[in-house]
Amino acid sequence: MQVTTDRAPDGGGRLIEFLLIYVAAPVVMAVVLPAKWMFPALFAITIAGILLLAATPGFRWRELLRGWRSAFAPANLALMLAFALVTATASCMILRATRPEALFSLIHHRPLLLAMIFVLYPWLSALPQEIIYRVLFFRRYAGLMPGPRAAILINAALFSFAHLMYWSWVVAILTFAGGIIFAWAYEIRRSFVLAFLLHAIAGWVLFAFGMGLYFYAGNAVRPF
């Protein structure tokens, strides 16, 4: 998928947008808003991001589906399998070290909830996050970045920062690592579908192994 990024200067307006979406909003959700407002706030940010993306010169929504068949090529299927195995191994190690009683908790105690997560997570969580943190970031704000490699690192750092509301070093590390992989899939491999699938796989594995205890609304509380 060949992407033409809009780099036109705008007198700082995009920098303000960028800071509001990727810095101010996570801080407000983590420090100001109560946990029950997390999902409405995320929905509002998603809508704002979609509108900004739609207004980005040169962007077309059909870009997101370009080359979707290649995401299921043998090499990418092997990549997804390897990513799932690495995520599963990391989840198992973390839970054994921190919360061993939570390992496979949903599988054993709430399988119907896990099934619902498997169905809904890709569309209600992974998809909007990939639109905001990959498509909007690289298509509208790449011109603010010092270079391609730095852009991927900054993207991953901001993706991790977006999860500040959970106040967890585990979440911060996992989302930074995931952010690098997802940004690489989108920007280097030029495949939104691949980035989306990898993100969905990460969610499936994390919740299946019991890591959901670090990623749920009830854990979105201020530590002070």
C-alpha cells in the first residue's frame, strides 16, 4: 500500500491538534475523569480523530483495505503466529510473577465473557485505536516527526502513554512493545489490515491468558 502523507505546513494548527489528541486527552482521562467516563471519552476522541482524518488532504478511506489479501500471505500468517506465541509467553511469565491466580481465569470461570471479548474486541477496541494511533498519526501528523524511525518510536511511546489511565508498568511496557509492532506493520509493511490483525491477536491472547486484569475499566483509577 503506497501512502502519500500530507506534510503541508499549517502554521502550528496541526501541532495543537496533535498535542490535544495524543498528550492532553490521555492526561485528562488518567487524572481528571472518573473511570466510568473512560469509554465515552474514548468514543469522543475516536469521532474527533475520524473527522480530522476525513479532512486530511489526499486521504481516502479505501486506503485501509488496499492489499488486504497480502495480510493473509504465508509470511504474514507466520508473523501473526510468532507474534501470538511471543505475546502468550510474555503474558504467562508476567502473570506467574505477579498474579498467578489470574492465569487463564476467564477460560476457567467466565468463558462466555471471554467469547464476547473475542467477538467485540477487534471492532470496538483494536479498530478505533489503529485508526487514531496509526492512520491518523502517520497520515496527518508525520510532517511533525523528525524522521521515519523516530516517528515509529514516538508513535509507540504515545500509544503507551494513551494507557496512562491504568497506572501500571506492565501495561506501559506491553503497549509500547505492541505499539512498535503495530506501527511497523502499518508504516513499514504498508498494511493497515496487518496492523489491525496483530492488534486484535494481542488482545485475544492477553485476555485469554488472564492479562485482562491489567486492561479493564475498573483498573482505570488514579493512584492518589
